[in-house]
Amino acid sequence: MMSHVFAVFRLPQTLYQHRFLVRQLAWRAFASRHAGLYLGWLWTPISTAVQFALYMTVFSAILQIKVEGLGIDLARRPAVGFGVFLITGLVPFLAVNDVVMRAARLFRAHASLVQRVRMPPEVLVVGDALGTMMHHAISFVLVVVFCAWRGHLGLAGVPWIVLGLATLVLWIIGASLCVSLIGAFLPDIAEMMGLALQVVFYAAPIVYPLALVRSDVVRTIIESNPLTPMVGVLRAGLVGAEPPSATAIGYLLVGGCLLLWAGAASLERWRSSIPDVV
């Protein structure tokens, strides 16, 4: 029983021992998205650039919406249009949504691999998650380049970006480990997670600034959403927004570590049952 408790400490060693397989699974997850297309993965930056251009045109150029209440020093940085505000929160959420939804169906989608190949299930989960995140990493790089070009991003924002990405990956891997195991036993988890992620999306200041929330009760609910400080840290780096409090960041890191531990321990406990239920 105690071995399950310390499973999270064995996770890096397991992934390192199967690093070749992890790389192959990651590349397969990344390449399969645009398999058979002439431009292949180049469609990712193309579609992302077109999407960003539409946001900039509609919200910043036509509607000319400015985002207030971000704590940005406008004397040193230009005002942030709603299009920039939106993409800096939307890209991280899309990464979470995409990886978690794939994890919910992962073991059943790869039933033959799970049943025939002897490998730790966390290798399949992490490999698929990394490959999916590679797709969204291209979009995030475009966001970084755009924010730097517009003068929103400075050197002081780089540590915030690194911290935001670290917490994002931590939560994604932890959630993927947990959801993948539940999905092996409960096929309906994919539909449930789809609804849950919609709630999480609107319960975070992604399409609206937190400063616009007047109700104390609603504000408390939004601030308790882990996506809120996660997006807040990234926006602090990308557009110079006011960062979350140290307490919120601390809770975010502790919560991510606990989620990772729960996923690793659960897979360790139920790994032998997965081939029988998928």
C-alpha cells in the first residue's frame, strides 16, 4: 500500500527509463493531428495566426475595446486591446481542454496497445499529453512574439512566463493521469469532463477581466478556480498585468503537486486492471 503513496517520486525515473517510447508517443500524437495533409504541422501556426488576426481586427481595430483594471503601467506599456487580452487567456485554456479531453478517452482509444504491450500506463498518458502540448506550444510562441512586438512583453515578464508554463504543465500532467484512469473504468467521463471544462472556462477571467466582477460571492468562486491564477501569472508576463498574490500562487503549486501525486498513485494502484476494462 505504501508503494502507491511514493509513486509520484518514481514517475520521473519511469519516464526516463522509457524516454524513447515517450518521444515516439509524443511525436505520434503531434503528427497525427495533421496526418495526410501537404503542409502537415505548418497548418498549426497558419490557423493560429489567422485566428489571432481575426481577434485583433474585430475587438481591437473595429470595436476598439480596451481592457481596464489589469494593473498595467500605461506610461511604460501600451494599452492592451481586448483581442490581446483574450488570446493570452484562451491559448492556455485550449491546451488544458485538449489534453484532458484526449486523456479521458486515451486508454480505450489505444486498447490494443494497452492490452498487448507491457509498459507503464503513465508512459502512454505523458507521451500523448506532451505531443498534444507541442501543438499548443506553437500557438503560445506566436502569442509571445506578438506581445513582444507590440511592446507588452519585457524582460521582467520572462520569469512570470516560465512560472506560468511550469504550473500549466504540472496541472495538465496531473489532470491527465487522473482523468485517463477514470476514463478506463467510466466511458462517460469524456462527456462529463466536456461539461465541467465549460464551467471552468467561464468561471475564470478569460473572456472578461476580474475587475468587472462586482459580486463578492462570484468573485470568491472565480478566484478559487485554479485557472484564474494560472492565467493571471501568464498575463503578468505577457502583457504586464498585475500578478496574482503569493498566496494564490502557492495554492496553485501545492494543488498541482497534489493532483500529480493523486494521478501517479492511482495509476500505480490500478495499473493491472486497466487492460481488463478497456
